[in-house]
Amino acid sequence: MPLSPYLHFDGTCAEALRFYAEVFGDPAPDIRTFGDMPDIPDDWDKSRVLHGMVRIAGGELMASDSPTGMPTEPQAGVSISATLPDDASARAVFDRLAEGGAVVMPYERTFFSTGFGMVKDRFGTHWMVSIDEPLPA
């Protein structure tokens, strides 16, 4: 059974999943809100995401918002690694994820990869973007 990352947001989950689907060129995410849940407390924001999933980069990325009144710090101490087939697509994904975010390590050739970079996107998710191409011997 494959592992699937599960991210937590504080009210921006739907926007984040739609952005990730657009960046990676994948179908729109499946999003279920707290409003879809039976017997939700009256003071909870029904528009927050109870569970969402998008298929990107050959895998599934799942996510949710924290319930109303239970704030969370998005993705503290976790990175999502995305390996793309070539330099052009990896650079494009890296650049899009960096929009409104912060570059942690610029996308460039390293001692272990012909293309690798790290970025924290505008939603607080840390990404490691690389290409599926070994270094020449």
C-alpha cells in the first residue's frame, strides 16, 4: 500500500489543493467540506475542508483544514518531495510554488542531482523539487 502525505491547513486547504492541481497540471481536487458532515456544531465554519485529495506527480496528496477554533501551523517540519521528468517541468513547478512563498534553496544543479530546489509555498507547505535524471558518472 503506498504512502500518501496528509497536509493540514488553517482555512486555506481548498485554495491550496486547487493551486497544486493547477501547478502540476492535474485534475481538480476532490473536496469535502465540514458542511457535508452530518451534525456539525453550529459555530463551525462549514466552508472549511473536512477532507480533500488531489492526484499530482503520480501520487495522491490529501489534506484538510483544522476545525473552527482549533488553529494549526501548516506543515511545520515536513516537506513534500516532487520528482519531475525533466529540467523544464521541474523549473516551472518550482517557480510556480515559489510565487508568494519563499525560496529555501534555489533550483540548481547540485552534487547529487542535475536539478534540485527547496521552496516554502504561500500556504506554508515545504517542497523539494527535483528531476528524475541521474548525474553523469
